[in-house]
Amino acid sequence: MSGIVATYRIQCAPDDVDRIARWIAIEQTVEVPEALVDEAIIGKVRTIEPAPGRPSENSANAFDIAMEFREDLAAGHLPQLVNLVYGNVSLRHGVRLIGLELPDSLLARFAGPRFGVAGLRELIDVRDRPLLATVLKPRGLSATEFARIAGEFAEGGGDLVKDDHNLVGPGPEEFEARVQRCQEAVTAANVRNGRRCLYVPFLHAPAEELDRQAAFCVGQGVRGVMVAPMVLGLDTVRALGRKHGLFLLGHPTLTGGLVGPEHGIARGLLYGTLARLAGIDISVFVNAGGRFAWTPAQCRDIADHLRAPLGALKAAWPCPAGGMTFDHLEPMIREFGPDTVLLVGGALLTAEPTVREGTRKYQAEITRVLDR
Amino acid sequence: MSGIVATYRIQCAPDDVDRIARWIAIEQTVEVPEALVDEAIIGKVRTIEPAPGRPSENSANAFDIAMEFREDLAAGHLPQLVNLVYGNVSLRHGVRLIGLELPDSLLARFAGPRFGVAGLRELIDVRDRPLLATVLKPRGLSATEFARIAGEFAEGGGDLVKDDHNLVGPGPEEFEARVQRCQEAVTAANVRNGRRCLYVPFLHAPAEELDRQAAFCVGQGVRGVMVAPMVLGLDTVRALGRKHGLFLLGHPTLTGGLVGPEHGIARGLLYGTLARLAGIDISVFVNAGGRFAWTPAQCRDIADHLRAPLGALKAAWPCPAGGMTFDHLEPMIREFGPDTVLLVGGALLTAEPTVREGTRKYQAEITRVLDR
């Protein structure tokens, strides 16, 4: 294969599938009436297959169309790759992007995750086990209170403590105060116990302020930030991470609208492949069994795409989340393996008697599960 | 109303609606277990109503939940407003954002469209009629060939000629050559016939290059650019337009995944309200009756939101598109009125005997419809 192969699952009657395949081939490349079509440029339909297991589930039929696009049509960058493989076709309901194969020559244009699995292990100095992460919340606490939680989590043996994605504003002062206090608290705990827990602030600001806030974080000793790729823009966060040498933890806010059952982009591609192209080192998604009704297979698919070969791009960390508790640790480890960030928010913040003791208990459980 | 009121249409059983309303109120603000909830911060459920006309259409039921959030939770900026009203709730299928009311004090933080309806009329010097726009395509033509089309369209009396959204790459040289040649051709035609047709290039590049390319456009005399708000980021395009004093034409590429029937964001909010907050002056959407199966009511709703009062923000132009032809002009004008950009791509490019003559014929048809 020399080109980009995008696979679309189409909801349509059998008689329509060839016409729709031809439409996609044209719409995504030249978007002109047939009379003007240049066959050398438009997509090439490689295969059309009935979608597995569908006819009995649905009165309509579903087909998988594998379409090859010329590599140069992606212009070697992420905004155009997205535009090419899921631009105008997104506007016709019942067209879902379920597969994406990219040639190595195109992948070589992407730096991918700066740290990835191995790099982050080195940074935190944790070799073989999953990482334990928590979330600073709820909104309404002061910077001092957040710093106390962050410090206790670090003291208790936690690995990553991130801002909640609701912790934004009211102004940049709150952000700077929180970053400074939390980073100080985590650093102090690290010095005391010889560990390297990391504090990860949420960078979420007007476009004009992102650069300054990222530089502020770096100045405070922060090594990575949480970002919302589909709100700020996939390529905006990629460039931000590169410029400031930060690792990126991607939050899925807003993205649920893009992963519908018969439309949108398959989760593995959005939270896995595209996330890695955007330089995401840790990709947060909602785990099966939590507050959201995602299935184990969907979550596995995300983890698979974060780890699958993708040119020379580093593997990234899956970070299942969303209502995870102590009891989810063992199934999460069994499901996703050691190269996983185990994100426990509310359950850890309410741990008795303290966050510090709770964190110790959670880390002990991780060790217990791994030793079995 | 002092806060932000977001209305969600929820697919659920009647017994579940109160629980889901409470869940949204917490999830979008503090995202913690009930024990930690601060009632002063979380969303307030204002009303819960059965969705109009639903019970007979669907075995599940649907409800409209109006939720008020404290204004300060939006932090006065677009990334956080999006995160607040459709962040984590997007991850639970069957939650659609269908209404958004914003207090004037929040709206005052947004500059909105720089030109809007009145400003663009002044720029183009066309007072009362709809604007006629076309698209430079197909990909594969040279800068000289695109410039010839642009020049002919301007000579024939066209108002706006934009790059196709597939015209990206392979490198910045092609972009610069096209911008220079097309702008020259349009300017030359304007000088000849005393008009002010505008050329609108597609700004779509890696984040690091956007600024330089925008500055290049300004240097060439370009007054506005086309952008893909959901690919580059809503706030990225807002900041780009402000910095360079450009008007923005928003293209809907990728956004189809966000406007599902039972999930995502209502079209009026996405292509209307949020687009204006992002400074979009002209909002492209796919019109009913073209290549995509959107309904007249959905399209009307977009136009309504582009024109509705929204603090002191200017009204923006609806730009129905997607397979429009000569025969669509009259129904488009009847449907959307004079403050509309009529975008005709392929049909105009294949007009006989020339694009110039075709453009004259289209403008004559617009005059004919308005005079009736």
C-alpha cells in the first residue's frame, strides 16, 4: 500500500453502496460534478464488504468501504489529514470512519508523543507497574486546599495528579496560583520520599494566552499538561506540546459527539491514532463500568490503537477513567495491563482517613494484583 | 436570567430523567460524588419537559432539561464555555445540546464577527441583494488556472470567490502562488469594472504556520479567509481573525459527527451561535435539497441563529451550499432572504460558454427573483 487507506462503515441499501463509494471518492478530494473529475486524484475504492454481523441487527444494511487516497492529499499535516479522511463525508449521516492506515512516509512527518510509555516511565521512575493518577477537584476549593490534596497524594505514593477539567478560571491568576502551589507541594513531597510524582495542570485558555500559560508552567517545573484536543484543536495542542517540551494528557471533553454508533469516528482512531498524531502521551477515555455506557470492546480498541505500531511514533498510555473506584483497580489492570494510567478521582478524594492513606491503600492494591 | 442556560434533549425512560438532570448538573461543574457536592456551584435544573412530539416517534422517551450554570463557570472564554455546556455530558450517548442562552455580561467578552452582515456589504459594496459566491476547484489545477476562474467570476459580477476546502498543500508554496495569482486576477477585474469582488483563500496549515500564512494573505490584499473551526479549534480561528483583521468564512468539514439526531449539538447552536462567538462572519452549511440529507427546518434554524440577537455581536451570513445549481437560486433566496451568501460551486464552474457568462446569468437570475 502506498497511499492512505480510510475505511468507512456506511448505512445504506445494497443498491446504493457503489454510488456512495464513488461519492466519497470524489467528495473528499475534488468535490466536483462527474464531468470535471480527474481520476488520477480521487480516492480509489479498494474493497466493499458487508459489515460483519449487521444484517440481523438492523433493517438497513451496512457496508465497509476501504478507500485509498493519494498520500500527497494529506499535505503532510494533521489538519489536512482530518479534512481528507473525515471532512465533508461527516455531513452525510450514516458514514462512520472505522479504519485508517497511513504510509510510513506520511507518519515520518509526525513527531508523535514526546515521552510515550517508556519516556514517562523514566520521568516518573516507575518501571513495571501501572501508574496511579488522581484529579484535583471539586471546583470551589482554594489553591492551598488543592495543593494539600496534591501533596498528600504524592506522599502516599501516587504518580500523577492532574487538575480536573472543570478547573478553569475565573482568571489566569487562579491558574497561576494553583500551578505554583500544587507544583510546590508535589515537589516537597517528592524531596521527602525520594519519588517523582508529577503534577499536571489543565491548560485551557483563550488562544492568545495558551503560550504564556504553557511557559508559566514550564517555569514552575511542570513537565506535562492536560489539554482538550477537540476543543482547542488537535494541531493546536500538538504544536503547544512541541514548543514547550511538555508531555500531553488528552481529555475527551466534547468528543462524545464524534463517536456515535452509526456515525462519526471510531473510538480507537479518535482517542488512539489521531491522539498520537497530535502528540498525546496519555489518552483519557471513559471506561466501561463507570458513569458512562461504553463497552469493554470499545475501550480495548482504544488501548490497542494507542499501542499498535504507527511508523516510528511512540506508544502512548491508555487512561481509563470516569467513576473508577478501589474495586475497579484489579479489573482495570487485568483488562489493560501494566502500561496503563489508572485514574481514580472522586473515590480517592473521599478516601478515609486521608488522601495520603487512601493513596497508600490503592498502591498496595496495585502491587497485590501484580504479584498474584 | 443571570446565568448560562443550556437545554439538553435527553433520551431516557421517564423514571430516569430526574437522576440524569442531577447528573448533568454535577458532571459539568464539579464532577465529584454526591458527598462532596457544593450546591452553590453545580448547575440548577430550571425546567424538565417532555420533548415536543416525541412519544409516538420512538419507543424511548425524550425530555428537555433546561439547566442554569453560573456565568463565572465559563471563565469568559470560548474553550471553557464549550467545556461547560457540552464537555463530559457528550460522552453519554443520548444527550443533545439544543438550547443555549448567554447573559449579556458574558457576551460582552466576545467581539464576534468583525464585519458581519453590514460590514461585509460595505466591503463588497453590495447593498440589498444576496451575495453570489463560488469555489475554486478541482484540486489539480495550477495557480494560473485558478486565477483565470477567479478573474472570470469577478468580471462576470460575482461577489466572493473562495478556495475549495480540498485545496491544501502539498506545501506552502502552492498556497502562496495561488493566493497571489488569484488575488491579482480578482483585483484586476475589480479595477476594470469598478466592483469589489473578494477572493477568500482557505487557511489550513500546521498550527506553527497559520500566523505566517495569514500575514501573507494580508500582505497580498486579502480581506478574509476560509477556516475549518472544528479542525483548527473554534478559539484558534477566532484569535487568528482578530489578530490579522480578517473576516472569517467558516467551513463545516468534520462537524457532521457533532450534529447527530439524538446526540451532539443542534445545528443552530454549532453553525450559528458558537460560530458567531468564534468570530465567523459567513457560516457555510449544507443546504436541504443538495448532496446531503439535511432538512429545510434544520437549515432555517442555522440562519435564525446567525441573525438572532446575541448581546452586541453582529449578525453573520448564512451560506447554504453543497450541490447548489442555477435552479436552487430562487428557492434559496425565498428561503433565506437577501442577507445570504449563495454558494454555487461545480455548477458555476461548468457553466457554458464560460465562467464569466455563467456568473452574469446567475446574477441576472438573482435580480429577476428580487424584482418579482
